[in-house]
Amino acid sequence: MTQNKQVSDIADRSVGGLITWPRGYQLLTGVYFLGRAGGLVRHFAATAGIRPGDHAIDLGCGPGRLANELARQAGPQGRVVGVDPSAPMIEYARAHAAANCTFELGAAQSLPYPDASFDVATCTFAMHHIAEADRITALAGIFRVLRPGGRLLLADTHPATSGVRGLAIRAMAGLAAHRGGHGGGHTHDEPADALAAVDVRRYRGPLADIGFTAIEFRTGPFATGIVTAVKPD
């Protein structure tokens, strides 16, 4: 399939909000995380339970920072796939990819990979960009492609934050709620409180319904909320 055909196919589906400016996004996250985004992705990778030799998938990978960190921690025998529906993000990520890391254009709610393909799946700062009606489909797809015993990590900004960072989170949450509906528009399926759009605690019930176990929530660095879960053996 050609790149143009892939872009057309992605555009024909409801993928929620797209970010199409990788260099600007890198700059924005660098400022927001005070130049320490590298430490945050290392924390996410370790919390996801990545081990040497693991195969991992990073959904909504953006410019590829976390996927490359997963690849580093998985080592030369490991393999990581980053997936994002934004063609500019994938183009940028491919240009900066680690040797054992590949990037593919695609949507989290439409994964083409065989059952039980990955040991680890991550999705950070991305679930709120998926159309509300498709988020359970995306989580069920992650469950399908994980191997028994596979680990999932979801992370986003954490609403229970005050001060200047809390105001920034509220502003970003409002944008996320607007972008997260079908075609990036706001729908009445969206949470009434925009902060709920970025609160990953809301996925604990659906994850249990899908079949995940060991579902835990914790707060992470830089006002992040993290949910981890396991596909049972």
C-alpha cells in the first residue's frame, strides 16, 4: 500500500484529533516538562515493565520518544513498533528511529497485528485524542494483540493538580475534550467535565470488563496519572 493510500484510508476513518506538527510538539513538551521529558519517558518505560528481549507497541507514538526508549530498554533482541494516525509524526519518528524500532501509520482502534504479538503496550497522552465512541474498541484491540501475561500502561496528565500546572492541565483538557470527538469535534458523548477526558482512572472499569487484571492507578512525575494492567496468562 502506498503512503498516500495509507493516509487516505486513515483520513476516511474517525480517528479523533490529530497532531501534525512534530517539531512544534517536541518544543511544547520540552517546555511543559522543563526539559526533562527524557526522564518521564524512562519512567513510563520502566513502569510498563519492559524487559530485555520484549516486543512492545506504543500507540499514539507521536514523534517517537517513548517508543525509542522502550527499544533502548528492550535491548538489541527486543522489537518496538510505534503507531500513530498522523503522517507527519510517523515521518519524523522514522527519521529518528532506533535500530530495533519501527513506526507505522495506523489507528489504535484498528490494529492489524496478529493476536498475542506483543509483551508490552503503552499509550501515553493519546487516549483522549481517540474518538470517544472508539476508545473501548482500542482497549479491546490492545488486549487482543498482547500475549498472555502482557502488560499495558496508559498515562496522561492528572487532573488533581493545583497551581500554574493545574491551570495548564485544565486548558489542555478543554482542548482534548474538543478534539476527542468524531473528526476532532466535540460531541455529547464527551464527558461533561473536560478534565475527565484526560483522567485515565476512567478506564479501570472498561479494562476489567475486557479481561485485564492487576489494574492499578498511580501518580507519576510531572503531574501524570498512570494506569497499569495485565492480560492474564
